[in-house]
Amino acid sequence: THQAFSTIRMEPTSMALGEAAGTAAALAVIDRDRVDIQDVDTYRLQQMIVANGGVIQGVTNWELLQRKLKHRLDRLRG
């Protein structure tokens, strides 16, 4: 029904928010200098999410793109 759909359509947003929060928490404690969650490097957070398959409009993971391009060129060269 329309009631179920209104709940289900929000699931991708909830999942993306959970992924971002978890990744930010991991970045906050992964370095020796543990930082407050609001001080996590946003660029690094975005790059990690995109590298793990997430999609953020306007954000490109150039390292991942370069690896894919190199792999394709290597395949073309034989």
C-alpha cells in the first residue's frame, strides 16, 4: 500500500546515513590522534565512502578511477 511505500522509500537514506556515521566514527578513532567526530576530515570521509562503493553526488574518488583506468589499459595492451 501507499503507507508501506512511504516507509520503504526512506530506507536508502537511512542506510546511507548509517554508513556515513559508522565510517566517520571509524575515522575518528583510527589514527593515533583520536579526534572528536565533528573534527573528522570531511574530504577523507567522502573518499572512503566512495571507495567502498557509496555514491555521493559531485564526489569522485580519483585513486579508484585511476586504478580502474590502469586495469582497463592493461587489458587492452594484453
